[in-house]
Amino acid sequence: QVQLVESGGGLVQPGGSLRLSCAFSGSIFGIYAMGWYRQAPGKQRELVATIAAVRGSTNYADSVRGRFTISRDNAKNTVYLQMNSLKPEDTAVYYCNADWKGNVFWGQGTQVTVSS
């Protein structure tokens, strides 16, 4: 069974940076497309960024493009989300996602709060 464990969340001031990590276990990491999603209070969960299993092509929500970078280290079974120029509207619980042929797994989430 795939397990995903996020880390790296916290409180940061506007304009600051954070790097989230998601450790993958329980299967072959390299075959899974990975993604980061977020859910703010009172809102639906939304896609932040994805990275493909093969070639590592990436996709970003318009709201984060140019500020966030998703990457993966297949040797460490880990996916990252580097978040720069953070804004208060980035405040949310961030979830890691793994997807292989419709088999989808979620982490427990990590809180990111952007506030002065």
C-alpha cells in the first residue's frame, strides 16, 4: 500500500519561501505521476502542480506559475514543492498525491500559513 508523508509546512511571512517534501513508500515511485494540491478553509481542494512519471514534465495552476516549482528525486522516492514569493492567499493545507493508472493515493497534508 502506497504511503505518502508530507513535511515542511509552517508559518511564513508574505514574500517568504518554504519547501515542502513528500516521502513515498510502498510501491515503485518512478511509475507514479505526483502532484501537490491544497485546500483552504471553506474552499474545495485544488490542484497546485503535477509532475509526470516519465520525463518529469510539469504542470502548474495559474495562481502559482512562476512562484512554485515541483520536482522529484526518484533515488530518494521524494517529491518537492519549492514555494517562493508566498502570498496570504497561499494559506492552505497542502496535500501530496500519487497517481498510477487511476490508482490514487493521498498524504495527510501539511499546513502552510502565510501571515505577517
